[in-house]
Amino acid sequence: MSTLTSYGKVNESDQAMMLQLQARRKTRKRIAIISLSFLVLAVIVVAAVLGSTRSSKGDSNNGGNTPTQPLSTSIKAVCDVTLHKDSCYKSLSPMANSTELEPEDVFRLSMEAAVSEILKASQYFIISNNGDNMTNLAMENCRQLLGLAIDHLNSSLSSSTDSVDDLRTWLSSAVTYHQTCIDGFEEFNGVINRDDIDNHLKFSSEVTSNSLAIITWISKVKTAFNLRRRRLMNLEAREEHQWRSHRERVLLESSNELKKKADIIVAKDGSGKFKTIMEAIKAVPKKSKKKRTVIYVKKGVYKENVKVEKNKWNVTMIGDGMNSTIVTGKLNVVDGTPTFSTATFAVFGKGFVARDMAFVNTAGPEKHQAVALMSTADQSVFHRCRFDGFQDTLYAHSNRQFYRECDIIGTVDFMFGNSAVVFQNCNILPRQPMANQQNTITAQGKVDPNQNTGISIQNCTISPYGNLSSSLKTYLGRPWKNYSTTVFMHSQIGSLVHPTGWLPWTGNTAPSTIFYSEYKNVGPGSSMKDRVKWKGLRNISDKEAKKFTVKEFINGGKWISDAGVSYKSGL
């Protein structure tokens, strides 16, 4: 029989006590539910192990004529958290040599399996000449991309970082590298088509995705229990992982101070050590962890395609302003270069910082995909930079990136890629496209629900550039891939943005699996009244919006302040 509570006033101390009691009950209930969930999972795994062991003993009593795999069912239980269970079981069962594997052990095995499968898959792309220039370039891109995937997996295996965020980022990027390789064969009709590459990479991409799913699950477990993230894989402790030493930090220094401290000066007039930026990049020490190399590029127009190779770490490049120091090129898809290789300026080396420069692709709208800047470098930062092009201007390809007080100019999908990226206090400037085109600002390429990627646009301004016609339709974006994730928040959206807001990639709607949101924006184009009625276009709370801030979305803080760039950590 329940006890009736009379209605009436409750004094403040009693009320506080009641609220505390209710909060404790809710907390206990949550813990009980979580504990029960993991208890059930533990029971499944233990039962699987015991069942397999008994089966093994039974077989030995029968003379051992039937081969057994004692761990197969227990690994299968862990593989249930992945998207590709059969591939997970197939890749991990032969590698297990213990009956007491913890989730971290399974994660390590899954990464070792992924490295092995990517190495096998990469052999297919070692072909010197196919007689088709676009095919050769696409094959070369795949060699490079799969090499990056292997690097990221090896970094995860050898790292003693405490951060699950790091591991998820590197694995998310490895999944993206697979997809970019496949996409490269969709842009032309060559001797090898997209389906051939897709089939060839199917198993290695699934095994890589499984590693990502497992670390994502481990992360959720630890978060649910509110536990301190301990070191994964029982590696030895070492110093706090950082790519910038305290001694060599650049903390909020002015541009002039940086120029005075430059290690290398580039000047077209011969007043520096080099006349081209590429020469300066070649002079940067390889894999420099302790020292940041500062390159000062004096004002001028540098007509060259620049590539910061993956072994060029911790480079800071500073110019004389986004309208004074300009790097320009004109590679494009129409003239025979895959999108991934069209970038005027391509960044692969981690910890790259650019300030007060412009990156331009002058190919023009009729040449379609033509990238001004492409970054796949983890923890790359761009401050007071200009990115100028038409279609596919800025390729934020993968890993973690931050852009502050930049100008981004373009037409179709001109902010695209699959990194975890925050644009803060930037000017987003759609321009006049070709007569038969519509402007789409973003095209985010998330392909796996476990990837920690997306585009976050915070405190930015969207306004027309140049002679943009007032009758031309401009959209916030379109979903390039099935899990496309894009958030506009606290931004000024001009009247140039069409009332429906978003454009489908194909057909009349978008996959229900996308995540699009507009949070507390202002301006004539920010009204949600006539927006598309997609399931994936969501209203989010303050708590959900915080997930897309610098602090939470890109684990920003130290690595951005070390770059000498101011930023807003939260909402």
C-alpha cells in the first residue's frame, strides 16, 4: 500500500533534501541500468568463452579429432558492436591466442588486422602505367591514401596517448582515406572503374571500420561510467603527448614577432633564402617534434602548386596578409586531374599553421572541381587566410582542423570534406557560378556513423561576394554522403540563402541518417519557417550544440593556443 503525501507548503530545507534524494535516486537508477547492460554483455562474453573452452575439452577427450577455436564465439560477441560482424569475426579469430581478452586487447587485434589487410590491398595499386593519365593519377592517389591509413593505424598502435579522441580521429581518417581512393575513380571513365576499386577495398575498409566501431564503443562505456580514460592497450606511461614543446611554443605572438623569428624567408625579389615556397618546404626538417619551423613568405603572387609532405611536421607559414601573400594555381578535373590532386596548396604534415595568406585556384567555374587548399593534416590551423575558388574551393579532407577569421569564396560545394572541423568568426562568401548552377556552401562526406567528423560553422557571416545575382539560389549545403553532418550556429545568415535552406544530393529528399542543424542563427536567411522537412534536419538543445564547439568537437585548446591563434572554446 502506497503512502499518501498531503498537499501543502514545504519548507526550504525539506525541499532541498527532497530534491537531493530524487537526484540520488535518478543517479542510482542510471548506474543500475548501465551496470545491468554491461553485466549482460559480460555474461555473454564469459558464457561464450566458457562454452568454447568446454567444447575444446570435450573434443580433447574424444581424441582431439575435431579442430576448435575456443575464442571464436567470445570474439564474435565483441564484434557485435561493429557494422561488419562477419568481417570482424573472420579477421580476428585467427589472431586470438588467449582466453582472457579484454576489449582493449580486441581493439589492438582489430587494428593489427586492419594494417595487414590494407597492406595487402595496397599492392593492387603498384602499377607503373595504365596508358591512361587520369587512371595513373587516381592510382597514385590511392597509394598515397592507403599509405596514410597505414600511418594512422600504426600511430594508434604505438601511441601511449590517454585520449580516445586521438584514436577515434586517426581511425576516422583511415576510413576516409579508403573512401577518397574509391571516389577518385568516379570522376572519369578509365580502364578501371569505381566498382572495381570498391570491391577490391571492401574487406580492408570493413576491417578498418570495425576498429573504429570498437574504440567508439569503448569510449561510450568509459563515458557512461564517468570513468577517467585510462591508457589503452596497457602501454607504458610516458610524458604527456604533445607535438609542440613548451620551449618552442608560439603563444599569441604578433605577426611581426613571428616574422622576426622566422627560420626561413621566402621572397620573389630574392631578399629571402628562397624564391619559391616549395623550396622552403623541402628545407624543413623531417618529423620535427621538438622544434617548430617558421617560414615567412613575403608579399607577392606565388604561381606554384605546393605540397607540405606528411613527414614535414610542425610548420608555421606566415605571410604579409590575405591580400598580399597569394599562392595560386589552376589544376582541375576537366583538364585531367582528380579532385584530390587539384589543390593549389596541399597539407599532409601534422601540426601545420598558416596565417595571413591567400590560397587561390584560378581555373574558373567552367573547370568544375578545382581546389584552392586541401588539408588532411591533424591539428592544422588557418588564421586570417583567404581561400578563393569556385567549385570545391576548400577541401577539409580529414583529421582535426580549425579556421579562424578566414574568408572562404566559392560556388558549388565550396566547403567540403570529412574532417572534424570548426570554422569560427569567418566570412563565407558565395559568388556567381555558371548559368546552369546553384550555389551550395557545404558538402560534408561522413560515410560511417562511428566517425567523429563533421562541419561546425560558429559565429560566421554568410554574405554575397562580388556580383552575385540576387535571383540566384544559394543553399547551406547538400549531403554528399549518407551520414553527412553539418551544423550552423550563432551565425549571421544573409538573405541570399534560399528559404528551404538545404538541397538534396539527388532526388527530392535526403537520407534519414544525416545530421543537419541550425542553432540560434540570426539574419534574414536564418528563418526556419520554410526549411526542408527532412528527418535529418534537427533542432538541437544547448547541450547538443556544445558537442560541436572547439572544446568538445575537435578536442581543441592547447594545440590551437600553441598556434598563436585566439579562439572561443564553447558556445
